[in-house]
Amino acid sequence: MSGNRIGQAKATAAEPLGLYVHVPFCASTCDFCAFYQIKPTAAAVDCFLAGIAAEAELVAWDRPVTTVFWGGGTPGLLAPRALARLAAAIRDRLGGAPVEWSVELAPASVTVERLAALRDAGVTRFSLGIQSFQPGWLEALGRIHTPGQVYRAFERLRAAGCDNVNLDLMFALPGQTEAEWTADLEEALRLAPEHLSTYCLTFEEDTALWVKLSQGRVKLDPEREAALYEATWARLAAAGYAQYEISNFSRPGRACLHNLNTWRMHEWVGLGPSAASQQGGRRGANVADLERWAAAVRRGERMTEARAELGPALLAEDALIFGLRMNAGVDLAAGRSRWPDAPWAYFDLQLGRLEAGGLVERAGSRVRLTGRGRLLADAVGAELMAA
């Protein structure tokens, strides 16, 4: 992965470098989930851990890692000893302690022993996939935890000294009332985490939910979604959570640095089956199959799927699309300096059309979405991609 950069200066030690590890194990598949996952067995876990250690050897670690994120799947399904082994496989590659180290956890997987192993490894931030506090909606989403396990997991996190916790919630579920969503939001606020992620339910292809949509068993309701978005933004602002991205809110200083660096088109290394990477002038993903990924790694191969050279046009386009989802918006002058060869005249034309349509606003060299634009962020991204 040490190939020449295209349209970029060579990375310096000061530039952020992220590390994402995809842990593909889940006890069950949620109706809405499109991420690669399998059920854990002793053989599969051993194959995965050995593969991570081997893949880490293939990476050109040209500077210290700034942020680490373990996602899935459910990383918390690994036993404490396996979690320690996973951390050991990458710790020597980090070049020191990362500024932030996040791990996703399912409520049912949070035990005192696992938390101790993660804290010993250096994890600083925990993301708890709650989705809802209501049994009926948990069942409808295919989640296997109970509200009681949510409370117990949160208590254990606090007892273990975890002071940077995110809760994931989901709204606009088929048939969900505004009152039901408000109740979930208020319960999350009662727990007072440092960060909240509130995701509007999306229908990803190759999921059970997509099948239900295609069969007419559930329907989209954009007007209701917009109303729930706006009510959520107002309530969380009143509670002291700053919105820094369409779906993400935090207490001061608690925004997820790993995601911010990714959205700003900095580099990251992805390890594990289906994990994506952006490094050394290339972007690509590992194959979404545990055994095939492990075999490729043993052959010295990685990032073989959707591999592309990163030119200035693609990087600038993605920086605009993801950057506009953030409340701070995008500094166009900084973008021109970073990628001078990108088609900025084309982007300016599209941004002008979006501004005339009331979807973006400018202040000096900075452009950001308007309130209406945030509700139509996907359409804005599609306009920029069309450029």
C-alpha cells in the first residue's frame, strides 16, 4: 500500500491516520443491517484473529495511528482473551497511544470481564447499539437484547470508568409514532451519554427490510421522516447536545474524531473481511468473506475489491459530499489548496444551483447546508456526484 499518491502531497506525520477493524461476528442478523457478518465459532474466531495479525504485517505504517475504531458485526461477542489478542495484533503498529479508540458493543455482550479487557487494551470510547428502549421495536428490528440489558450495560460502562459513551438510536420505523420516538429519545437523555447517534431507518439492498419494502409490506413516509428529524434536532439542542453531523450529536469535545477524520478524506487503514481502506493514493476494500479474506492475506494480498486510484477530482467530490453533512460545512479555499487540480469550476456551478434552490448557504469561502438542505442531504450529494 505504499504506492505513489495521485493529486496529493505525501502524507506527513501531522496528518491523521485512522485504523478501522471489522469484526464480522453477530449472534443474529438485524432486518436493517447490510454489513458483512457471520455467526462466531471457535474456528472462525481463530481464523479472524490470525488473519488480522497477518494483514497488519502487510500495511505500510508510515506514521502513528491517530484514531482506532472496532466495528462490525459485534466486536463485543469476542471473549475477553480474544479481545486482548486482537488488541495485541495491532498495538505494536499504532506507534503510541491513539487519541481516540472506539469499540462498538451490543448491550447483551457487555460484561465486566470484556470491559476490563478493552480498558486494558487502551479503548477510550464505547458505542452501544441500542436502537430502541421498547421491546416491541427491538423485536421488529431483529435485535435480541432487552431494555433491561441496555440499562445493565450502561451501568457497567460507567462502573468501569467509561466516560465517553455513545448510544445509537433509530427512528422512522414503519408504524412508529412520534410519541414512541420521543419516549426513546427522552430515555436516552435520562442516561446522559456523552454522544448520541440518531439514525433514520434506511432500506439497504439485500436486507430483510428491503424485501419487506419491495413486497409492499412497509412504506416510506418522507414527510413524517422530516418532521422527526426536525423534532430530534430541536430536542437534543435544548438538552445541550451539539449537532455536528446530520445524525450525530455530542457534548462539548466529545465528537467522534475517527468519523470526522474519515469524512474529511484523511487516510485510514481497514483490517478484516469487507473493511475498506484509503491510503497511499488508493482506495479499496477487502473481500466480504472470512475464509477468502484470510486466504488472500496469506498470499500477501489485501484491498482487492473496488480498488481505485485516488485522483483529486474524486477526493474533492467526496470531501464536499461528506463535508456538507457536517454542520461546519466545507471550507472551499482549503479544498482548492489541498486538491488544486480538482474540477472546482464544475463544483462551483453545482453549488450555485444548490444555493439558488435554498439547499446550501455560503459565508466567505465556507459552504454549508441550510436547514432544508440537511433534510435533503442525499439529494444534494447526488447533485454533486452528477458533476
